Amino acid sequence: MSKSENSEILKYILKRLIDISSRKTSYGNAVTTMNNSVNNLKEKYDFLKHVEIKNTQFSESDNSINIMSDINKIESNEMGKALYAIIKTMNKSLGKNAGHFFIKELRSGMDEDYHTMISDMGIDLSLLQLEFEVEELEKKLKDNK
């Protein structure tokens, strides 16, 4: 696969996250959670203003994610930081509904080309899963004190 545009990679990851989330909660809740996560990160990652997420559950359109081409001008390492934050925020926002292996599920169902591309952006999903597991363990230990 040739080098993809940021917009294509971002749309792919957001769609995967919504698909995974909607199996664990309702589609509407998954879209709302994703929209809130992206909106909350717009202050830190200004270029996310080029991302629009809408609930198309009761619409004939299947295009719930719109990304303007301006996002393709963003450096890939910055896009990687934003994607990392979106994945982490989405996982935390869904809480127990996301499930223990939310990030692993994202990784296992991902097309290998996209995995390579996000890896090139600085995202290591295995490390992200490990970070999540350590945070959960720390919470349990803290709660047991």
C-alpha cells in the first residue's frame, strides 16, 4: 500500500473505534463518545477542527465521519499524538463498557497496512494496551488499601 493521507488513516481508525465500541454499547453512544472525545482534544490538537462525527443511525447516509483534506498538511508525528490521545480517551470514556481488551481488539482486527502506518506515526498499540493494564492494576491496588 502506498503512503496514505492523514485523513484516510484517521477515518479508518475512528471508524474502527466506533465499530468496536458499538458492539459493547449502543451505536449512538459509541458515536457520541467518539464525538465528545475528539471535541475535548480540539484545544490541544487544533487540526481536529477538521473532523466531523455525526450519528447516522437513523439516516440513509453511512458517512458518519467527515474529515476535511486540510488535515493532510499535518505532520505525521502530530497526527500520531492525536490518534494516541483519541484511542486512550475513547477507552477511558467507555470505561468498563470498553472491555479489558479494547485496544487489543483494535489491533487484532486492523488491516496490517494501517497498523504499519500508525506505527510509523509513533503509535504502539501493544504498549498502549500494557499501559492500560498497568493503570487498571494500580487502581485495583489503590482500592484494596
